[in-house]
Amino acid sequence: MSQPRTAIVTGAARGIGAAVAKRLARDGFAVAVIDLNEASCADTVAAIEAEGGKALAVGADVSDSAQVEAAVTKVAEELGTPTVLVNNAGILRDNLLFKMTDDDWDLVMNVHLRGSFLMTRAVQKHQTEQKYGRIVNLSSTSALGNRGQANYATAKAGLQGFTKTLAIELGKFGVTANAIAPGFIETEMTAATAERMGVSFEDFKKGAASMIPVGRIGHPDDIAATASFLCSEEAGFVSGQVIYVAGGPKD
Ligand code: NAP
């Protein structure tokens, strides 16, 4: 029997989230495009609809429990029972430890960790009722440690523990959980990092590519292709894994 095909992608207004949302729509999912501001989801929704797909823009801060509950209820009512969840929303507040503020720490923990927890807790109700589900969490190669990212590295490592625990708890309900840990991907996030470091984005990308075994930087579609597989029915025996998508080995 085929499963309900409604997917939720957070932080899907742009970057990796937008690419994942468009790819899942091409795979036949109705896609809820969640981002902080509903209006910012318009481009992703329009791109999906232009290809004949179905999408719904939903504004929600993933770190706010009430907004998450309301968003997931809206998706279930207006788009269909969500069985696929991609926790992608993310922010950076980079700084060396001695300069990192309480807010830098709390904001990053709240969006990545609390956000993924709240979204997953709300969606698993639907997945366990359906006895089917796919969860993909966006980790990062920074989980292995990265200068200036004590907050982000901790959150991305935490997401790996979260993913493995979800796999253990939810497996018997037909739900798999995996993490994708991207390396350098060309998005506004990496463009902002270049700007903060006072380097042109072109030079920053060239420098990154020179250190990557496959000789290029990554693109959002590289992550979307991996998410597509992990969200497919045929990936049902892959669970609790962290897949490094970084153009070379990382751990
Ligand atoms: P991006 O271009 O900055 O996009 C992130 C999206 O998340 C933005 O649309 C942002 O909305 C949204 N967002 C932020 N806080 C949110 C919240 N509280 N609730 C809902 N949405 C929120 O980033 P990206 O490069 O595509 O990265 C996507 C994910 O991959 C992140 O988890 C990131 O940590 C991870 N990642 C990226 C790379 C990379 O090289 N790019 C590498 C490893 C991992 P606003 O625009 O309104 O802020």
C-alpha cells in the first residue's frame, strides 16, 4: 500500500531547504514549505507549482512550541497527513568562545536543537498513527569541531544523537530517522560567512574547493538528492545514520 505523501521541510524559503522542497515535490510529495515568514516561502511554492506540484506556505518559528503545533495542524488539515519531515531551518552566530554571547549560544541551540525537537514531536503523532515515516535532520561537518562555531558545532553534534535516538524509539512504528551532514554548500549562509571574514565569496568558494577531494564545492541539489533517497519508501532499512555529503570522507 502506498503511503500518504505529504512532506514538511523547515527553513525552505531558500538555500538547501528550498532545493529539498522542490526535489520532494518532483518525487510526488505535497510539500509544506515552512519558514519564519510565510511571505518568504512564496518563491519556493511558486517554483513547485510551476512544475505541476502541490505546496503550502506556512510561517512559523520552529523554536516556538505554539507556532510549531499550529503549523503542523495546518499542514495536516490543508495538505494531508505529514509522514515526511526534514528539519533544515538553521542559523549561524559564529564567534570565538571568549567573544560568544549568551544570546549567540541560546539562539543557535533554540533553532537547531529545540526546533528539531518541537517539529519532530509534533509530526511523530501523525507518523506513528500511519505506522510510517521518514525524518531527516540537517547536521554539518562542523559537528566534528570548527573554530568559531562552539555553539553551532555543539548543536550539529547534538542533532546526530537526537537522530540516533529517534531511530531507536520510532523504528517499530515504521519510522526511520537519518542525518545529512553537508560540507561546504553554496548558499546565503556560506556567502554571509565569507562576508564576515572579509573575503570575496568567489575567493572563499575557490579556497574551499581546493581542499575538497572531488575538487568542487557542494550545491543545494547535492543535499536534495540525498534527502530524496532517505525520504523514499525504499530507504526503509537505513536508519540512525549520519551521511556526510562533503565531497570526501569526514569521520
Ligand atoms: P540559509 O540559506 O541561511 O537558509 C536557512 C533558512 O532557515 C532561512 O530561510 C531562514 O529564514 C530559515 N530559518 C532560520 N531560523 C528559522 C526559524 N527559527 N524557524 C524557521 N525557519 C528559520 O541556510 P542553508 O545554507 O540553506 O542551510 C540549511 C541547513 O543546512 C541549516 O541547518 C544549516 O546549518 C545546514 N548546513 C548548511 C551548510 C552550508 O554550507 N550551507 C553546511 C552544513 C550544514 P530567514 O531567512 O528568515 O532567516
